[in-house]
Amino acid sequence: MAQLFKVANLSELPAGRAMAVEIAGKTIALFNVSGKIYALDNTCRHRGGPLGEGEVEGDVVTCPWHGWQYKIPSGEFLGNASIKVESFPVQIENGEIKVEL
């Protein structure tokens, strides 16, 4: 059964930024795309780079290790939509970012 986890405060994640958080032993990358928060698996499908440390431009994150790019809303790799990183539902409550796992 899915569970909601408080992972950060909204004030900690400005627009256009990313951060990584640990939830129940899993690292999740959070992204603020024009005020909307998204959560993806932090691990790039190429060689395991940390997406939460990647550069965010619009709704695309670039892995800092080898440059693979993903659409943040869907987790799809730009070069091949069949390659994805897992995405997770996000809720904002009273300024708190909560992720459902």
C-alpha cells in the first residue's frame, strides 16, 4: 500500500531547481518546474548518475555524469521515450512537499 512521506519544505526548492532526498532507503530527485513539484527516481538509466544534482532547464533535467536528458513531468529519456525513470505522485500540504511511495 502506498504511503505519503514528508520530504522537504516548499521553501527549500525554488523554481528551476532540483534536490535529492532519501525516503525509506530510496533516493528520490525533486524538481520545481515553474512552481509545480515533481518526483523521479534519482538514478539515471545510463550509468546511475544522480539526477537530483542535474541541471534543470524548463521541464528537462540533464544528468551531470554523461548528459542524458529526461522530461521531468514524465521521466522519459529524450532520446527514446520507452526509456524512463520512475516517477512518484507529489502532494503539497501547508508548504510541505510529500511524496507517495
